[in-house]
Amino acid sequence: MKLVIIEGIGKKDTIKKYLGSGYQVMATGGHFRDLKKRDLSVDVENGYTPQYVISTDKKDVVKALKEAAAKAEAVLIATDPDREGEAIAYHLTYILGIDPAKAQRIEFNEITKRAINEALTKPRPIDMNLVYAQQTRRILDRLVGYKLSPVLSKKIKSGLSAGRVQSVTLKLVVEREREIQNFKPEEYWDFLAHLEKDKLKFRAALYYGPDGKRLKPNSEAQVQQIVTALNGAQYIAKDVKKSITKRHAPAPFTTSSMQQDAGAN
């Protein structure tokens, strides 16, 4: 009988039904081998080597998996098709004494008979690149969290913690705040002419100056110069373009938008 090892316990019965009587299906229930909980568990002096242990609540699961694998004709590892699943698959090869390069790793993205049967025809070895990717993230969690969290607890507030994700988020916030502080406001004016032809009133926006270049007034003095230059001018429509536009009522005030408008007036 072949042994198929998956992650989620809830999928076990369905997969067993699709595989038939020639297969035994067991589940790890997620990760079962990880870094120690109350220790850095990363040998910084020797290539950042992680120090893994079997989780206390998964020792019975590991024991059952070892016993079943010892009796099985073959072991097929069908953990989830992502970095975490690949890492779990690698840890399975470690506890079962299987060479990762010779492991029979199968993967499927849907729990259907077709997908599972197709996966059985395409076993592959463990993808160590995915394993290293997950392992690197886990090590970074420890290196950042264990070294930064005590500083936060001491300097800011007791019980605060930090990790890989929070640290990157903090960096983004700091960079954005620096952009705001370094922002140099530039004055600009919109120039509109209110015109009328055959009792039809409309607005025209000034885009180009006499030299044909885009005109962007950036001071009241420039606007006054334009007004003086256009005073009494004759306007000629060189082209007419008809289009349908939609205008929506402005969104109701939120606390933020109300404060912004109040601050601007």
C-alpha cells in the first residue's frame, strides 16, 4: 500500500475516496518541525544554520507517520503547492529518512479526482529553492524579531514585538514621511475664459501660449499679464469635438476630508 501525506486534516477523507483502496492517506496538520519557541535557534556564526525541533503537540503525529512510512510500499508527499508546503515536504523527508532528491513529491491545486490522478503521474523531487525561500523568511523573522522586540519593549512599551513584516512596513512609512517633508510646493493657476456665442455660454481653458507651448501660469503676476494680453481679443474656434461626459456629485465628507478642507480655508 502506498502512503500519501497531505497537510490539511479536513481533506483526508475526500482524497482517500478519490485514490481508492491501494492508498493510505495521512495528514501533518500543518507544520510539525520548527525553530525553538524561546530561543533564537539560528547559528549566526555558522552560515545562519537553523536549529529545528519537533513541535511538542506534533510528536504523536510524527510517530504515526514514521510507523506508516516504514510499512508503506512508497511515500508520496502531497503537501500544499507553495513555499510553506514545500518546506513541510522537506521536513517530512528528514524525519522519514528520504533523500529530498529522490522524494516523490506530488502537487495539485484542486481536490478533484482528475487533478489528483494527474498529479500521481508527475512525481518530482523536493524543490530546494522553495525550501530555502521559506527557511530564509523564517530565519529573518527570528533575527529581526528577537533582536528588535526587546528594544521596542524597553524604549516604547512593554510587550511590543516586531518582525519581518512590521519592519518593512515601518521602513515604508518612514520613507513616505521623508517624501512629505522634502516636498516643495509649486504654485499654479488654472486659466479659464467664459465665452458666449449665439446665446450659448461655455468655458474655454487656456492650454497653449503664443509660441505654441503648454502654458502653466505659476504666479498672479503671470495671470494678470495673460489677462491684459487677451483683453478685447477675438476668439476663433478652430475645432469642435463633441463627447459625452459624466459628472458625479462629490463624495460626502469624512473626518479626514473635512479637516483638509477646513485647513485650506
